[in-house]
Amino acid sequence: MTIRKCLTGLGLCAALAMTSTAHAQPPNLSTLHDALHLSAAQEAGWSAYKASVSTPPEDQQRRRSAASLFPTLTAPRRMALIEAEMQQALADLHRQGQALTAFYGTLNPDQQRVFDTQTLPPPQDGDGGD
């Protein structure tokens, strides 16, 4: 989605902001775990990484509550709500990035290649435009 579409289609952007975790869905964690063949020493890092990519129930509830308020708000209040949700999503992304970097550093080069391959986002179909 382009910025212009986002700015002119605030309803859709709000829906995305309210329901998205602002990052790609994590890979199937049990498949990734099995493929990495982690040592016992790497398991603590794995646990921290896994916890960082999970969306806590209270975050899910906050997003649902914000989304339910959306139809009742004025345009400026909707924009403020979107901004607040996006700021929280950015903070979550930063936290996840730190956990990923810490865990990734514990992997050997072969495990890093597996991690890189299995966490690569799927190709996008495209939205056909600008």
C-alpha cells in the first residue's frame, strides 16, 4: 500500500494499524526451532527470541479496543489513535529486533543461513499500482 493510499484511505490504514503487529508474521516457530538444531547453550536465547515475537494478550485486547472506538472518533482523533498504535508497534519492533540480534549472535554460520532462509517473508503479489 502506498503512502498516498494510506493517507486517503484512513479507514483501511486504521484497520491495518489496529490489527497488525507492524511486522511480518513470525515463522512457524517449532519448525524453525527444529531446523536450527540448537545446542543446550542456545536454548535460553531461543526462549527470549520466541517470547519477543509473541503478541501478548493485553496487546491484542488493546488493539481490539482501539479498533472498536474507531467509528466513533473524529478524523483528528482517529489520526491520533493511529499514530499512537504505530508508535507502540515501532517500540515492539525495536524490542523484537534486539531479541533477534541477540539470539542470531548465538548461532553458528550454518544455523544463521537456516534462520535467514526460514524467516524470509514470502513474496508479495503486489497491489497493482502506485
